[in-house]
Amino acid sequence: MSKHFFEPFAGLICQANENWKDYPFDKFPDEYFKNQIEVENYFGEAIHDRVSELSSKFPEKEIAFVYIDCYGGRCTSEGYVIKNKEKILEQESHHSGHQIILKQIYPDYNSWFFYPFTRTYFSDKGGITGDLINITFPAVWMMVSQEFGNDNDYTLQAAEHEMFLDCPNKFNLYFMKISDSWIKIMGSIVFDDKEVFEKVKYIIEDLFLGMEYNIQIDNFENGDSIVLSTIDDTKNKAIKSISYRTTAFNTQSFNLSDTDSGKANSTVYPENNKKGFWSKLFGK
């Protein structure tokens, strides 16, 4: 499966199908495999062989292979960059591994979040991503609840660290508490209609009037983008570059005040390993 993407740079992404790795070894003909490990190794190696062959067909291009593993909100990534069958970069598993890999093929790459790695990217018509800072999660929950809690056109679900607002068959918004003053906002647009994109834009501008935020709405079909921002560019770049998925529900604390833009402090909160709405967008 493959799809063109436009942000934050133009490219083509292909998704590998690993279903064969789970196919029972004794179901293959002629006792081809002796055990399940042989099945997994065979198809795992086959993917890398295909990537190598592809690179030889486009010898002037750098091709990135990235393996993403997300569970319970914690994400890691690893992979390599290959050019004409030669690996020019190899990256071990790390919560920011994909940033290093993508920066190799696009030097200006700076964001931890990357749309094409979301689990619904290939079916979504558009996406929403951004940050809301210097406001608490309970305050945002209260605003969203008052606005949409009794609206039959929406479904609202909330937990201690996250909130999911769904307008069925049109769009959804996911709010994730990163720290006491930082909320990550992500979402999907599932119906390709200009009015839907405009509706999302209106909700964001109306709901967060007078607040500090930077939110981008992208059309995956034509590459159009709408950027809504009240945060200066320097602070926005600092926020986007932070890896916020080092632990489940990001138990790290970040200070995003004007005096310490985008730097992580040493405070660590108790870990929460429960699985929640994050799995609607990422991971397993």
C-alpha cells in the first residue's frame, strides 16, 4: 500500500504488510518452514530485500525504512536510509529514531509527529496536529465538554490524561495531556469536503480564542494546509521538536513558559500503563 504525502515535505510512503509473519508455519506447503520463527525471519528479510531492490531502481534517491512500535502510548522507532543498495545511515531503536532517519532525507525536518506514521493515514482524507500551551487539561476538558457534551452530533470521551471528540464520518479531535501546561492536539478528517475542513477551522478558532496554540489542518488529497497560530515561530519549532512519547502517556514534565521555551525539566510523574484513546490514532 502506498500514498503520496505533502507535509512537512513531499514524498511517497509505502506500508509493509506483515500479516504473513503470523501465518502458521505448518500451513505452508511441503513443510517449507520448521517453526514460526523461520516464518517471521523469512518475511522480515523479504521486506528488506524489496527495499534494497527498490533503491537500485532509483539510484539517485535516498529511501528511508522505518519500523514503528507503539503500545500503551509509548513509541519507539528504528530503521535505516539506503541509496542504490548501500545503507548510508542506520538507527537503533529510540523514541526519536524516526526524527534522525527523516532528517537524513530532508535536512530541515524537525517534528516528532509525522502524519504518515499514524495508523489511519492511508484512509484519512486530512489530518489535524498542533499544540495548546499555558493552559491546564481540566480547563480544556471543561470548555470542550460545555460546547459539545450535550450535542447529539458529537461523541465525547475523556480520561485522566486524554480526551476524544468525534463527529462521526466527518472528523475527530484527540487531546492529550503532556504536562500541566502543554496539551497535544491531533485528529483525522475522514470526509473530503471543503465544509468539513472549514468546520474544523471554525471550531479551533472559536474554542481557543485568546489562547496560545499552533494547529495545522492538512488536506491529504491535494496538499492544501491551514495554519492557525498565536505562538511565535521560534517557540513553535522548539515545541514540535520535543519527543513526547518516551513513556506511556508521557510521564515526563515539560516547561513551556516564556522563560524556558521547549526544554524538558527533570520532574517525573508516576507511570500509567493503561491503554486508552491513543490507540485510536497510533500503535497497536
